Amino acid sequence: MRLLIIGALNGQIGAASQIAVSRGAKVSQSDTVDAGLNALRAGQGADLIMLDTSLDIALLVSQLDSELINVPVIACGIEADAKSAVAAIKAGAQEYIPLPPDAELIAAVLEAVTEDNHTIVHKDPKMAQALKVAAQIADSNASILVVGDSGTGKELLAHYIHRKSPRSTAPFVAVNCAAIPENLLESELFGYEKGAFTGAVARRIGKFEEADGGTLLLDEISEMDLRLQAKLLRAIQEREIDRIGGKKPIKVDTRIIATSNRNMEEEVAAGNFREDLYFRLNVVTIEIPRLAERPGDIEPLTDYFVAKFVETNGINTVKVPPDSWVALKNHPWPGNVRELENTIHRGVLLATDGVMDVDALQLKSSGSGSATETANDDTTGGLVGRTVAAVERDLIIDTLDHCLGNRTHAANILGISIRTLRNKLKLYNQEGVKVPQPGEG
């Protein structure tokens, strides 16, 4: 856990740092927003930012967003009133902590950030076997390819490998290759020098350098452009990278873990993925089975999610009756563990008198909302009774299907930005909705 404190925190830096360090965090400090941003650009890395409310929260959040630096921001101030907290949240902070710092409150925030839960709850022998293989190869420096459907837990397995490896005390850095536009992914991975292109106002250290000595997760690597694949291959082979606009290569010691929800051999055969890069990454492949293929995990995962959401929502207790267990175990789970998590969260919130009955689960016969809710194309009759969100989802999914999964084309037809489209699709994946992939439709 790496904590970056920006600002003086009303003279409470020492106290806040001691609390964080006592909870296992590594703490660094910058006096201003610009200094904090420069530290992040220089590859310092942070899992959480605590920012003095006397500084410009909105500026920091917008700059982080524009530079694709994904770090949650917690605002800290001496004002304990609700208006100050609301103002901080509206400016982009995820939480507000009043000063002087309370040890339990800071500990809870740190736990919430680190909790996203790198715990792998399992009981089924198939998942146990995948973890056994992961533990066996964790000590090596070999590149690893983790494959499996969306929502099966590929990133969790990557974290597991990192924690079991000799690199566990060094950074774990993740890059979602599907969520970052192609023209920005290169600078995100390799960094750039000041003046390398319009908008490059300062040197930016890329993810390879940020993960130096540790692990770099390339999530959904099959979405990466072929041109960039060639540069990635060189970085892995030579253990060196070139910043955009740089004059000399930079040595890096970074272990690569790549994930994909596609059949990589089919992608290679179709010319969508370089064969030499595939072989370089595929030293060891770990396949995570779909949730439907590991039914032994449904019960412990359900118990885990019930406990989690009961606590986070301040509910006393929720019980799962026998008929709900039958429904959970018979559901096909097209969205895998992610769909199960969302289902249980919904079930906890809709439970009646502390009982999560089948109605509270709201399980559908199909994993795709668009397949189970059909609107009439010619009249509004088929739309009545449906939410705007559901209609919007079907429109987006159908447009993407029409465009054979091409995100840019679909965004143009829909009249929304590619960023907005990607955020919508990420949400749908989390909800267990089948999203057309490039080339599908």
C-alpha cells in the first residue's frame, strides 16, 4: 500500500503518516498539487492520495483523469461539517476525513482501498488447481498468460502471483489495454519526454518504469494494436524501453503477467496477435474456469459477498434460504464471479426481514439483459415499463453488435465519446451483460 500525502494537512502530516505506517503503508509527501503530480509522473506510484482541502481538489482529479493516472483521492480538512465533505466529494474526492486524523477512520479507508479484494475465495478443486500452479511458478521471472472469461478473477490471480513472488515488496502495476485508447496506450506503457508531442508539458514515467523491480499486469492484452505489440515484444526481449521522444533506451526489470478473455491461438491464426509475442508471453498459461464449471465455489463466494455487503451497507444480518441456494446453484452465471457479486449485493439490499429470497436475487434466465428484454422497434409500446438505463444499454449493445464490436464506429453512431462508451461497457461487463468484442456481431 503506497500512500501519497499532498499538502500540510493542517500540520497533521506526522500523525497521519504514523497511523498509515503502523497499518503497513509506505508514505511519501508533496507540498503542492504540481509536486504531487510530478512525483507520480516520475514513476513514484501511489495506491491512494490524501489531499489537504486547502489545495485544489478538482484540479488534481481532472489532471489525474486526463493523464490516465488511476489513483483514488481522499480529502482531509479541519472542517467537520457536512457541507465541507459534500464540497470535497463534488470536487472529485472519493472520501472526506476530518482532521486531526482518527486512527480507526484512516485504517478503515486504507483497508477499503487495499481490500478490493485480492482475496481469492474458493473451495472447488478446479480453482484450487489453478492456484496451485500459480504458486508453483510465482518464484520465477517467467512471463505468465492468464486466460479465462470476463469476471472469472484473472486480475486477482495476477495479484496472487505477485504476492507469492520475490517481487512482492516492489510495485504491482496494472494496465487495462482494452480501456485505454490505442493512441494513448503507448505513452501509458513507455512514458514520454517533455515536448514529445502537443500536451506533453512534463516528463511522464510509463508503467514499465513504474513497475521496475515488480510486476506489470497487461490486462486484456489481446485488445492491443499490432504496431504496439511489436514495441512490447522488444521491451520484453531486451528488458529495455524507449520513452516517446527519448534519446536513449532505459533498462527495466519488470515481470509481465498478461490476461485475455479470448482464445489466443485463434487470435494469432486470425492475424490479430503476433505469434512471436504470444510465445514470449506464453511461458506458462493458467486458465481460470468459468464459475459454472466450478460449482463448489458458489457457496463460499456467496457467504463471503453476503458478509461483505451486510457490513458495507450497515445491515444487521441477511440469511439465504434453501430455495435461494437452489436458484444460485442452478444459474448459468454468464458473468461469472462478477455477476454473482452484483447479484448478492442486490439481494442484500432487497432482502425482506433479513431474508434474501429468490425475488430479491432477481436472477434472469439469460446473462444478457438485451436478450431478455425486447423492445418493439416500431412503437413505444415495448418500451413502457422499462428503465431508461435498460433501454440505453440495449441501444448501445445493439449498435456495437451492428458495428462488429468496433468501439470507435459505435461511439460515432451513438454520438458519444469513446471514453463514455468504454465506461458504459465496463459497467455492463460488471453486471454480467455479454458485450460484443471486436470482430463479433
